[in-house]
Amino acid sequence: MPVRKFRCIVCEQLEEQCTCQRYCAFCYSDYRVRLCEDGQYYCADCREACDYKTGDRT
């Protein structure tokens, strides 16, 4: 299964190239944040609660 690549809503770069400050769009945690399909970063707890998927989980 291919990995989907998402772009940051702020800088429009892929997660690997994004240099923005990374924190969860909901709770503002900076622990285990990942970029999701909507272009924002979310922590693992918020991703699980809201069923958001990262590129390698879609």
C-alpha cells in the first residue's frame, strides 16, 4: 500500500520538509504530532479520538 503525502497548511511543504513549529491543532501538545490529510498537525490522542489518519495510516 503506497504512503500518501500530505502538505502543511501553513508552508505547503511535505511533512518531511516542513520547518513550521509543530503542535496539535486541538490541544496544542507537541508530543507525537503528525501531519494529517487536512494539512494540520495532531497529537496521537486527538488523532485517535477524531479518527484522523496520517499518510502512512490511510
